[in-house]
Amino acid sequence: MILARILWGLALIPLLQCLEPRYVVDTDYCRIPDPDPYSGDVMSQFRRGSYKKCTELQPLTWVAYNESSRRYVLSINESAYQWYLQTDLQLRVPIPAALSCCYMNVQRSNEQDVQLGSCREFQGSVQLPHDTDGFLVECYAKHKLIYTNGHATVPERSELRERLNQWAESDHGHGKRAPSLLMIGIDTVSRLNLKRAMPQTYRYLHSKGWFELSGYNKIGDNTLPNWLALLTGLNLSSITEQCDPHHVAALDRCEFIWQLYRDLGYVTAFGEDDVPINTFNYGLQGFQKSPVDYYLRPYLIAAEKWLDMREQEHQENQICLGYDHASEHVYNYALEFARRYRNDSFFGFFWTNTHSHGHQISRTSAMDEYMTQYLERLVGQGTMEHTVVVLLSDHGMRQGATRLDSLGWLEERLPFLFIWLPAYLRQSHPEFVQALQLNGNRLSNPYDLHATLKHILALSGRDTLATVATAKDCPHCQSLLLELPRNRSCADASIVDHWCTCWSYRASNSPSNSSIDQKMAQLAFNHISNLLFAESRLNRQPTTLDGIFKSLVALPNKADDPRVSIHRLQIKTQPMSIVYEVTVRYNSSSQKMFVSDVSKLGRI
């Protein structure tokens, strides 16, 4: 009888372990849950997509870099033209029509506009000038426009080559090769949704030895504050004081990480798709001068203006731009940039919005297989041998039905982050490997990643770690190549209560009409009204507090002050039935309340 009870108890252990909550970070100061990404309420809104080409037609033109002449060559695909003849009877009757093509250089006028150069005719193939970064091609047959496409290139430039050679000689003197850095971002993908929507990519990353930072916590609402922390080490308030992006040419004064890399001999590049919502241009003034050596925005302005842009039906709204998906223009450019400078020192920051941004949780699933193959292409061209590669997102889904479900709050705050270290760095710095393994289950954020980018630059020997591996607006943040403190709180990492995932929440024991909850709700309502008033958005200012939609209280961690409680309220306002989520810190001893921050969840 006793033996039977023991065996029964042992059999229950795995079941009980499954029922216990899991945590990616589990300390006295921070407990970040690790829930099942396939929970029922989420999956009821999920529909897996698959990759589909934008067209079965082959492009009539292609571009290749000639290593001997150090120039790009634009060529006509004569075999592809035969397909065009087959699909258009007028082009082949009475005799096949002759093909006439020309290309137009894209010229940057300013941050918002471009001009096209005169259309230069060519036959067969043509060698492109060194100043041709991006261009459009038109082809005619029987005076009829039958083909329009665009190509972005990474042409050789004498001043860049001189910079690279000068620093390479210096590197040779101390026997080091400076590691390159490639950052590839996918907008609006939480760690959980990467596992859910892109399982093949997620498995690939783990199987190939990438390091996952599971406790990577965003520091602000949308892309902009998280990019600023990553790229400058500053928060939005500091940036507004020093180089307010609402003013023309102000961003040019900001100290971006790519400037530091360029000053220390690297060639730099930056590209982001979906021009109307580009992070530094959506409601902002952008850059007066090109911020990097190779700036993809002018080409994409032209491509999105003159190429056919459309959504694929039944493909989770994947966007085509000409013959490829819009995101592929960025991915292909990043691939070419890394290939062209594989023997040099480069910094590349590339971001895609068009296959993931929005309110559809399954949207990015259509690119799962593509991304796995893309990462293999990076391997195949040798990029991974001398390059630190960072694959990341900025935040999870911020609005929509999915945001309101049981995992929505957590997913919004925990984007995915993976880091690849090349073999030679793993061998020469085994302590980096150990640190990244440990930091996989520690609280981290974009400030830490900023310090990591500086640490990588210090490995070049062109500057010292003591002078660069910091983040100004997070004094206690540090490189992820060094072990993060185990007992780290959100306050230590400059993450305010509203964005902090170190607490789990439960329903408040007090009724929603309790005096404390009502005071918090009114305080939150006043805070929202003041924010919108300060932003001169009076037409969007709520006029009435319509009640408390949800009231939650944080489960305290062991190291928390017992007098302080963290509350999360969802309040409904009128007009338009807008729901806002606000985090309030309440001190039961002093009876003081403080609003941390607020999120707009949308209409219900």
C-alpha cells in the first residue's frame, strides 16, 4: 500500500511541474512568466500563413557586382523576355517586338522626396557609375511600357575605400581584425509570437547556437523610444531636449551609434521599409543629411512611389513591391551590403515593418520559411565568420483584439532578441559565451544592447571599453557580453513600472468601485487628458471617465517594499469608447499615488 502511494506520487510529479508557472527570469527582484504561446484564447485568432511569390514572371533585368572592375553591371534577361512575349499576343504578332530598356538614377532631394535622373538607354548590359545607389528600370516593346522594376546597389566609393584601408593598416599593426556588426529587426514580434508564428526560424536559431535573451524587456511604448535607447543610449525625454526630432535637422545632432562606428573606420548602412511609417519620419523630420554611408530610404521612396505596391490576398496581408515582397528589398540589400564588405569592417542596421507590423498576430508567419533560408544565405556567403549578428524586435503587438487577451500585456513588453557570436570570438573570449548563456535568463533591455554595441566596437582595438561601453540614461546598464546582476530590478535597468514585466498580476480583491480604485482611475483619466492637452490633440481628448474595465494588482516579489503596491487598470473613456491601460504605484503608508505611464489599447 505504501509503495503504491509512493509510485502514485512519483507519477504526479511531471503533471504538477507542468501545472506550476514557469519563469524566464526568477529572482527575488524579478519574476518574468514564461507562459504557453499556444494558449487557447490566442490561437483562436491565429491563422498560419505561407510564403507565396509576388509573381511567377521573372524580372527582365538583374544586377551583379563585377569584382574586377569594382562596378555593378545591369543586364537584360533575354530568356525572361520570351515569357513576356508568350503572355501578350500583340508583342509577338506579326513578328516578336524588339525590347528597349533604360534606367533612371534615384537622387535624394531631401528626407521626404527624391528625383529621378534622365532615362539612360542600354542594350544587353551596361556598367553602372559609382554614384548609382539605387535606380528604376523601364522596358518598352512596340512603344508600350511592359516592365518597371527597381534595384538597390552598394557601389564602391573611393573615400570609403580609403577610410577602410587606413584603419585596416592600423588593425594589422596590432594583429586584430575588427569584428563587423549586422542588426536585422522585425517590427512588432514578441518572443512568444516568434515561437508561435515562426517556429521554424526559432528552432533554427537554437539549433545553430544563437544566444536568446529571453528576459529582454522594452523600455518605452512604440518603436521610437526603444530605438533611441538602442542607438543612442538615451531616452525620449533626453533626445527631445538635446536634438528634438520634431525640428528640421535636429536628428543630425544626435549621437547615434553608427556615427561612432564610422568615426572608427567602419562603413555604415541603414534601411527600413514602409516609408510612410519610418521610425524617424512618422510625425518627425528625419535627417537633413544621409545619416550613414549607405542610406536605403531614398531608393525605397522611389520604389514605393513608382513600382506596383499591393497586398497579397489570403497571405495575411503580405505586401508586394514590384517583383518582390517589400521586406525583401531590405533583406536583399542587407545581404548585399554584408557580402560586399565581408572582408572589411561594417555596421549595418536594417528593419522591416511590412510583414509584421499591425494588429494581426499571424501576419509574420508567412515569412517563417523565408527567414530560415535567409539566415542560411548569410552563412553561405561567409557573413557569420567575422560578424556579430543581432536579430531582434522592438515590442510585441500593442493594439487589437490579441492585445486584450490573457497574454497581450506580457507579449507587448517582451520582444525577441537573439545574438550570434562568430567562432573566433567564442574561442578567444569564452567568458562572452558564459555571460550570454547566463544573461539569457536575466532581465535585460535596449540600453544593455546599446552598451553591447559599444563593447563590440571596443573589441576592434580602435577604442577602449572604459570609454565607450555605457548607456547615458541607464547608469547601471551594461554590455550583454558581461554577466548581468542576478538580483536586478526594473528600477536598476531604468524600466519604469508600466513597462516592467517583473511582476505577475492578479485580479484586485477590492471591488471595481472601491474608493482606492476610483481614485486611481480618476488620477489616470486626468493624466491622459493632460498628456493629450500638452500634445495639442484636443480633438482626441476624452471628456468622460466611463468606468473601470479591469483592475489588477501585482504579486509582490520578495525584495519589494511591503508598503508599496503596483496596480494596473484598464479604464474606458468617452467619446468613442476608448480603453486605456495605466500603471499606478500606491504607497499604503503615505496614501500617495503615482502614475507610471499609459497605453492606448483602442476601442471596444
